[in-house]
Amino acid sequence: MDPVLTLTDAADAEAKAAISEGLRDYNREQAGFTDGRGLSILISDPATGKVVGGLTGWTSYGVFFLDLFHIPADMRRRGLGDRIMRMAEDEARSRGCTKAVVYTITFQAPAYCERHGYTRFGTVEVPPPGASRVHLQKTL
């Protein structure tokens, strides 16, 4: 009997866990170990304690993958982004990472990443016209 395939934009936690655990088991079989861990630095409003921004990513097999990075507009231009980037890269190094990878969009933060030592290694055109996803890497 063929398996059932379901297309969704809202996989539940159980489905995500099944995929993640399956991949982790496969990687362990191939490499002899697995070391993937999340890495987040959260920005919280001091008055409410509510998370208003920050950085999320993960480390795995010596690479830090920076996934999402957002600083609210009223908190920008104070060096907060630089502090967060340093904290994330320092933590990645402490976990044994020697490389960092990020992708962003031309209207987001490629120049910011380049100021932090990241170099481009690929682009993919995306909407709106003239925009691209920019893939960057850095030796830690």
C-alpha cells in the first residue's frame, strides 16, 4: 500500500518531531554522532517581559546557521544588533563551530552581514522585481 502524502502549510509539533528525529537518527548512523542544537538570543521589553525581537538559528556539525534576526525599529542604531551577532557567534564558537551561514534578501540585511565579515557565495532572484536572496558565509 502506498503511503499517504499530505501537503500542508501548518505541520503540527508531532509531525515536525517525526521528521526531525528521523533525520537526526539518519545523521547519527552516517556520522556516528549528532550535535544539532537551537541557538536563540531574545530581546524582551523590560516593562512587560514580552519578546519583541531577537535572533534564532542552530548549530550542527561545525556550522552556525543564522535563521531569523529582527530588531524592532525603535531599538535600532544603538549597537544592539552588533551585540547580538557577537553573542551568537561566540556561542557558536564555544560549540565548536568554525563556519557561519546566513541568507537574507537584498532589501533586508546583506550589507549588515558583510560589515560583520560575511561574504556572498550565491544569489537567487526573488520577488519583488530586482530583489534576490543573498547567501553569505563566514569563517568563525
